[in-house]
Amino acid sequence: MSEPRLLAPEQQIQQRTLRKLFSRVEKLLKDTEHKATLFKAKIASRGRHRAQAKYQPPVVEGVRTTILKLTAMVEEKSRDVEHLEEKLRRIRREQIQEVGRCSA
């Protein structure tokens, strides 16, 4: 089995950038979900004082569905990052092979 090879410096920078951006997207999704939940709770509590509240507080199934959707989105982004990392490794291997052929 061959040893894992390091990526080229520019590819390492791209990989680091992708990971940082992915972490930022994950954090923003979590923050947005939290803020939306708080906002919905505020709206629901205000509506209780009125006779005809238009907004119903979220039910367990709705929250579950939202969490599943967000989890699927994060998993998809994770797969995208993994796919890009694999492409970068493949490109690096091809570059190394080309250099080997040219010097031989």
C-alpha cells in the first residue's frame, strides 16, 4: 500500500478554505435554526393572548422534519467537500505521475 501523499501547497490552501467555509455554513445553519425557533416561540406566545391566533406553535413532527432537512443539507455539503478533496488528491497524483514521466 502506498503512503498518502501531501497535496500541493495551493491545494492545501483550498482544502483549508473549504473546511473553514463548511464549518461557517454549519454554524450559520445552527444559529439560524435556533433563532427561528425562538422567533416562532415568541410569535406563538403573543398569539395566545389573542382570541384568533394565526400562528400555531411548532409541533414535534415539524421540528423533527426541520432537523432532518438541515441534517441532510449538512451531510450533502460534507459529501461535496469530501468529493472535492478526492479530486484534489487525484489531480496531485496525476501531476506527480506526469512529472515522473517527463523526467524519465
